[in-house]
Amino acid sequence: MTTTEAPSERVVLVGVVRSQAQLDEGNESLDELAQLAATAGAEIVDRFIQARPTPDPATYVGKGKAMEIVEQARKLKATAIVFDDELAPSQGRNLEDVAGVNPLAPDALKIIDRTGLILDVFAQHAHSAEGKLQVELAQINYMVPRLRGWGEVMSRIGGSGGGGASGPSLGTRGPGETKLEIDRRAIARRLKKVKEELKEVDRTRQVKNRQRERTGLPSISLVGYTNAGKSTLLNAFTDAGVLVQNKLFSTLDPVSRKLELPDGRPVVLTDTVGFVKKLPHQLVEAFKSTLEQTIHADLLLHVIDASQTDPNDHIEAVNQVLGQIGAGNVPRLLAMNQADKLDADALAGLKNQFPDALFISALRGQGLGELLEAVSQALSASQAVAEYLVPFDRGDIRSQMHDLGEVIQESGAEDGWRLTVKAPRSVLGRFGDFAVSFTPPEPQENGDKPAGE
Ligand SMILES: Nc1nc2c(ncn2[C@@H]2O[C@H](COP(=O)(O)OP(=O)(O)OP(=O)(O)O)[C@@H](O)[C@H]2O)c(=O)[nH]1
Ligand SMILES: [Mg+2]
């Protein structure tokens, strides 16, 4: 691990709820914000929640409240105030004005929002070249509308070669940080460069993907809320050795491993970036190519931390992101993880609420056999059917179809063999050049809705 903790930032957290009745929700959201801040290396010194029908368009909380918070932050020697939503650029500027913040002074009291904090955690956890570029792309898109003018401090955007975390502080961390001041034109140039480099990385990945497709293995993607235990599960199934820690967004780069199902079928299991409520759209866009692996999977294994107060809350947040990235229709299976933390009553309650879910402990290795059985069944149920026309000189393709899928029908036509094949989509996809028609799988009982809804 190369994580360098930021030099002790002291932060005050601020949230808004619609009414007093929603204080519990607001507090849970602030708990999560606190966890994000802690992951970024900050110490939480105070927190505020204001109940108001809508956030103040000018200052998020009311102006009076904003002044009170700033005063308290100064008293506690806080270095930043973190707001639990994405602030509009104008809200950020107004709050800086209320606080008398000079964004150019290095020791100024910073105004940070949830998006900025999440971007910061991502920047801290990005290790691969692609991950760093994706985060930088998201950061630039987040910052451009927030620039106050020419020559604003843009130290967080730097050359890709820098790589140093030389005393970065909360909200200013960036991959390849070089302490440069760049003007808008330079930012535009950098943006172009990052996009080009990403395109290049993406091309390399597509080649790799194609290689994997050529192996014709069904693919399963682990999805879920951050910190649910996706990497722990991949490690339990394989010897992937993915980093596991009680921090948010530990995993940013997809890791794929081959795994054998109980019926002997080999599959590819992929662990990837976790989701969170209010996942910044800049990140969803920047991580599109990473998230695409999810869309193309034959089955999603949705891993849930069952020990949460209300797992539905996280399930919904995950479903929302899945819909957003176009993976809403991929068949999925719910794995209620961390079941070892539940007492018998809670477990019975959840089993009742989620009758189709599998209850497991990735950490203790409990329920994993049953989970694999269920994966195997779901995979079979999600098979699609396609019809192909294979020229007579491609006997190799015809025999691959027989090896990898179930040939339902076969006949000789004038121009080649006509085959109707049933197999997981990833297997059918590799024969795409010969496809005549494609029938998606029939809707299953265990469809794409979480069980119990
Ligand atoms: N008690 C218990 N803890 C678990 C279990 N599975 C995972 N954990 C813990 O939960 C934390 C998060 O686990 P990870 O596997 O890193 O979670 P993740 O979903 O990969 O998280 P991100 O990559 O950050 O999105 C770690 O501290 C794990 O040890 C489980 O079944 N039981
Ligand atoms: Mg992980």
C-alpha cells in the first residue's frame, strides 16, 4: 500500500434534511460522509444538520447557519468544512465568501463538498495508469465550472508523470500532482491529453477483452455498495489477493479471475469499483469503460453488507447506478454478506424479506458452496439463444459452438450450416460475425429486481 495519510485535516461535516422527521437519515448520511472523510485521512471535529424543505440555493444551509458553522469551525481550528451534497459552483463560492475564505491561501479554511471528497478518496486509491487518468478526468470536469477566474490555483491537476503525493491535503489530492498553476487553456489541453490517453488505454483493454471473449467463458461481475465485501468474496473464491480493508473505495481497478463452478464449468469472476449514494456523475462518466465490464457480464453478483441497518437503502443505491450505466437488465443474484455479524433474529427477518438471496460470510467462508450452486443455476437460466449461419469452410467455428454451447437445432443450407445455439451471452457474442438472429433470455423469477420487493 502506498497510501500516504494527509497531514491531519480537521473537518466539520454539514448536512441538510427536509424535515425534523428525517434526522435519522441525515445522521446516517453524515456517518457515511464521516467514513469518507476518515478514509481520506481527516479527523472529524464537529457535525451539523439543518432541517429545511430544500437546501438554500445560495449557501446550501441558511446564511445565518453558515456563519454559525464557520465560527465554530474556526473555534475548533478546523481546516475544512465538508458539505454532504454536491454544491453548485455558486454555492461553493458564496460559502467561501461567507467564511471569508481566500482559496489561494494554503492554510485557508476550505469549503469541500461530497463530490470533491469522493473524488479525493478515488484519487488516493487510484493505482493503475487507467485509474489515475479516469480520476483526473473526473476531477477536471468537476473543477472547470468551479474556477473563479484565470490563474486560479490548479495544483491538483498535474502532469501524469508527477505521481508524488508531496503533502497533499484534503480536497487537493490528484494523481500526478505537480504544484503548477495552469490557466484555462492549459486545463483544456490537459483535458484533451487525458481523454486521448484514456482512449489509448481503453483500446488496449478492448484487445484484452477480446482475448478473454475468445476463451468463451461466461462472465460474472461482483457489484455492490462500497465496503460490502466484494473483494473479500473474490479472494475467498480464488487466490486473487485483492486488497481488502475497512475503507471506502479500496478497489478501483477491475480484477478478473477464473473460477470453476460446482458443475465443472469455468467462469470469469470480476471484482470492480463499488458504488455509493450520490455517486458523482463525473466519476460514472470517467469510469465508463471500467463499468462497461459490468454491462457485458452474463450475471451480476450483487454483494450486500447485510449488517447495515437497512440493506434496502444500499440495494436501491446500487440498482440506481446499475440503471444509470445501462446494466439494469443484466440478470442478478443477491448475496447477503457479513451474515456472521447478525444475530438469529435479524437473520430470520432478512431471510423472510429476501427469500431468494443467499446468506453468506465471505470472511468466514460460510455459505459459499450454496452461493456457487445458485450462480450456476442463475447462469443456466440466463442463457440466450442465437441463430447462426456458418460457412462450410468454417468447421472450426461449428465445432466450437458444439463445445461451448448447446446446439438446439442444426441443418445444412445452401450457403453453410444453420445452427441455433443456446449459451451465455458472452459465449454467443464471440460468434457475432456469423449471427443471423438473437433471442434474449426469458425473464426469470429471480429477475433483475432485488428479491422481496
Ligand atoms: N464480519 C465480516 N466482515 C467482512 C465480511 N466480508 C468483508 N468484511 C470486511 O468488510 C470490509 C470491506 O471488505 P472489502 O472486501 O474490502 O469490501 P469491498 O466491497 O471490496 O469494498 P470496496 O473495494 O472499498 O468497494 C473489510 O474490513 C472486510 O474484512 C464478512 O463476511 N464478515
Ligand atoms: Mg474491494
